[in-house]
Amino acid sequence: MPDKGKIMSQAFYEKQRRLLDIYQDLFITKEMDEKDTAKSLKMIGFSETIAVNKIQKWAATNNDVVTVNDKERKQMLKERSSLEKYVLQMSLGKKNYIRLMFKENKLTRAETIKKLIKPGCNEEAVRNMVSEWEEQG
């Protein structure tokens, strides 16, 4: 019987893998605690039990803390942010990702409309959709 799961593109898989490596590094260096790490893993699509199992595995295998200088740390956090945005946008779909950012007040109404309008798209329909999002809270 064929697998009915979603097929990942190679680029998505590589970026998700890199994001997992960053989470592991941040967990090992104690910059993220277990709760934050589990929440981050669930956010990118892992179930609660898989997230807990990964964290326990990381805690058991890597007890030595590696120091990271400020430049590497800033680069890692910047890459983490970029990868999280990509993984969320790909898994949620662009429209739902933009809606999430709008509801969390990370995008203004004008920015949201600008991102949703496509060439040849009805601008009034997009404005109405954003108005509905505002009414829903």
C-alpha cells in the first residue's frame, strides 16, 4: 500500500535538517531549555512524543558543552529565524503563514495586502479577505 504522507522536496528536507541541527546546538549549549526546544520541534511539524524523544536523545548523547563566540551565535540565530520562516511558510502555505503573521501583529494591514496581491489578482478581493481576518480577531 502506498504511503499517503506528504512528499518533501530536497530543499525543504535540507533546510529542515539544518534547523534541527541548530535546535540541537542551542539545546546542548543550554540556550534553549527542554520546554522551548519541544515547542520549536512541534512548531515545525514533529509530534509531542517525537519531540520529547529527540530531546532525550540529545541530552543523553551530548553532555559536553561547546562554547560558541558571539559572531557564530548571532549567525546561528539569524539562520534559525530564516529557516523557521521558510519551514512554516512551506508547511502552512503562503496564505496561511501570512494570516498567522497578521494575527500576531507582525505584519501591518498594508504589508499583508501587498504580500497577498499577485499579478492579475483582484485587489478588492484581497482587501475584503484581510478585513474578514480583522473581524475574526
